[in-house]
Amino acid sequence: MGSEGSSPDRQAQVAVALQGKKVILCVSGGIAAYKAVYLARSLTLLGGDVRVVMTEAAQRFVGAQTFAGVTGNPVVTELFTDAPFAPHVELARGADVAVVAPATANALAKMTAGLADDAFSATLLSVRCPVVVAPAMHAEMWDHPATGANLAELERRGVMLVGPDAGSLMSGDEGVGRMAEPDEIVAVLASVLEQARDLEGRRVVVTAGGTQEPIDPVRFIGNRSSGLMGFTIAREAARRGGKVTLIAGPHNLAPPGGVDVVSVGTADEMREAVLQAAADADVVIKAAAVADFKPVQHSDRKLKKAAGPPDISLVPTPDILAELGSTPSLRKPGSLLVGFAAETEQDPRRLSELAVEKLRSKGADLIVANEVGSNDSGFGSRTNRAVIASSEGVADIGLVTKDALAAALVDTIAERLR
Ligand code: C5P
């Protein structure tokens, strides 16, 4: 059984971590696929709900039937079936952790490129849980700069690496490229699952999206925020055990599972919802792009074009973040306040300076400053170029997916709440 080399105490903890967890085991085509059977068996015996997806090449080494027998679950090998659902999406949904074992050089390259031409790679493109890879290949392939670059990119995206070990390889060769032992992989998966619950019992409030300040019943002042960053943070916080309230402006996104969503329209409505939720929250994360100004008054009836361009006088909206930052009685003692700063600033040094300034002006514990205005960062983009500032300094996160930025932010928050 898994983790045989560890103490009985640790073995019990490993079993607790795996109990009832949906583990996706992605098997690609290398001789080490036979060890993946042992891995599947260990994870199943430890209480995991193990779902296997295999490449065609993997099936040349081990039969799908073997994995089905060991795990008690059907094995996915085909992207196209006559089922009324997509097997890879079904497999990926609700997964707690995915492990690629063995991960061949080809599998790593496909993951890096985001290919989805078989059930295996499509599953890996669909999962939103932590991903662990256990590479296995010949030493020459492991040493190739292409493999090194692919791994560096995958690690940058948050993929975790276990192994490979040095030792005997296929055809009697020696070198680095042996897949890590199944017990070691089980231990890594358990610690990923344990770490993944680091917000257990914490109340988290996240705001997302832009607000809309009405001019009349059909027109408003708004901004380009899609809400994706806030939704991604809410999902990550919920995945890690947080009890999450997501206060969202108008959006077109599917609410993350297990999150309470409060829908608001204007900055005033958002303020009311935030102040109510903040009172017993351990952390308030203000990712929303709240409108800074609203019309002094709005018309109850649609303004007529024939009446000519209206004079719209603007007044500031309430600054919710600054209010929370300057009024400790509004928040739970010891709670954290996190703000965002959207800046049209590409230079990371300047971005850092602005983040530090905002930390002070808003009275926040953390400020995530991200660049907006370019194609690959900010509103509407799937990636963000960001820094995270706190009283301890500024961490440059670089250009990463919003998933990776959410994970880095939640890491920082969990660390500080500890
Ligand atoms: O002041 P600025 O818009 O640059 O600050 C951005 C941060 O302040 C974000 O965290 C945003 O959610 C928050 N904010 C707010 N209320 C406002 C404007 C911004 O809470 N009226």
C-alpha cells in the first residue's frame, strides 16, 4: 500500500487526505505505465475515487481493463463516444487532483502546447485542480532543452513535479528518467490535497466584475471588467476549503460550485452587500472594478434622443475598500483586507510602486496590482501580469494565468492567516 516507507501516523494522515477524493490518473505511453497500476491500486486502497484516462500508446503497455479492475471505475480511452456528454469534461469536473504518471516527453509537450487531440490531453486541458506530473523517459529525452523548457513552463503554471529518479531505464540503459516510485507519488498527492484545504473553516468574501451606474433605465456608466479574476479567486478559495461569498456585478460567467453568489448592480449595492458580509469574514478580497463615479441622479424614464445630449454630472461612488481599511469596526478582528489595483503600467517596478502606494492609501493588508490595457493582461484576458504588495515587500508574479494568480494570492492569504 502507498507510503509504506513512512510512519504509521503519516500513513493515517495520507489516508485521511485521500479519503473520497476524486483523483484523475492520466497514463501516457511508457514502460513505467506498469507502475501506474500499482499507483492506481494504492490510491484506491487509501480511499481515493480514482479515475483513469489513458493514451493509445499507454494501452500498448497496460490494458485499460487492468486499471478498471484495480480502481472499480470505467477507464476513459476515447475522446469521441456515442454518450450524450464529453467524457473528458465529465472526468475533469469536480476533480480534486490530477496526476500524470508516467508523463512521457510527448505528454509534457502536449500539455505545454495545450493540445487536446485525445481523451488524455483533452482531460488535462479541462481540469482546474492541482496537477502533478511524474516524468518518465530516456535520459537523452529528459536532457533535451525542449523537455526542460516545457517543464519550466508547466511549473510556471503551477504544475508540480515529482521525480524522475536516476537508475535503470528501458533496454538496460542507466540514467535520469525513471518514474518516481508510486509510494513517493502517493505522498506528494496527499500533501497537495492537504495543502489544498488551507482555508478550511475560513469565511472569504470576494467581489468581482464591474458595477453599472445607471443614467436612465437602459443606459449606464460601466467598465470592461469581465469578472473572471474574482470568479477564479472565489473558485480557488472554495476549493481550498473556504466558505466563500462572491459579490458580483453583472457578468456572463458560470458561478463556481460551492460558492454563495450575491448579485449586485451598482457600487452602492456592492457596498451594502460587502459591509454585511465583511462583519464576520476572515478575508475580504476586493477584485471588483467598482465604478469610481456615478451620475448625481438618474432618470426613471429613458432619455429621449430628440431632447439632445444630456448633461450628466458625476459624483464619486463610495470607496468600499478604503472604508473597510479605515474603519476596523466594520471587520472581524485579525481579518485580512485585499485590494486590487488595475494599472495601465507595463514596467513591473512602476507597478510595484503603485501597489505600495495603494496599500497605504486604502489601508489594505495586500494589494494585487495588475496591468490592464494590453491584450494579455487585465480586463477580458485569461492572463494577468501582476505583483502582490504587502508590508513585507512586493512579490513579482509575472505574466501568469488568472488561475495561477488566484493560487498565488490564496497561498499568500493562507500563509498570513496561519
Ligand atoms: O481606487 P482604485 O479604483 O484604483 O482601487 C481599486 C481597488 O479599490 C479595488 O480593490 C476595488 O475593488 C476597490 N474599490 C472600491 N470601491 C470603489 C472603487 C474601488 O472598493 N468605489
